[in-house]
Amino acid sequence: MTEVSKTQVFEQVRDALVELFELDPADITLEIHLYQELDLDSIDAVDLVVHLQNLTGKKIKPEEFKSVRTVQDVVDSVVNLLSEAQ
């Protein structure tokens, strides 16, 4: 993956949220809060991290996800991870 597209990463994160937690894709925006609005918990966050690790082939450190609150935060973390790997 050469240039990492935030749009592509968002689509993958959205698809993961739909697949893992049976959420409506129309409800998932960059601004939506994972815990308050999507009603995810810490176990769900771990499931999401594992899914993203499998998707990207990169190890995600737990501390990188501690500050994640919104879908935008997840997208930014994944983009940063993929950019560092190049």
C-alpha cells in the first residue's frame, strides 16, 4: 500500500464496525463516538484492534488506542501506523 487513503481506511473501519458489532453503516461517521454513541465497550475495542491488526498486518500497541474516542481517531491511528511502516 503506497499512499494511504484516509477514505479507504475509513471504509475499512466502518466495514469492521458493521461486521463485528452489527451496526448500521449509515450511522457510522468520522465524528461519531465509539463508546457513547455506538455503545461499544472495552472488550469491543479489543475486538476492533484485533480485526484491524489482521487487516493491516501491523501490530497495534494498546496505548495507541487508549486516547481513541471517535471513528476519526481510529482512522488517524491506522493511517499513522501504515505510514510509519513504509
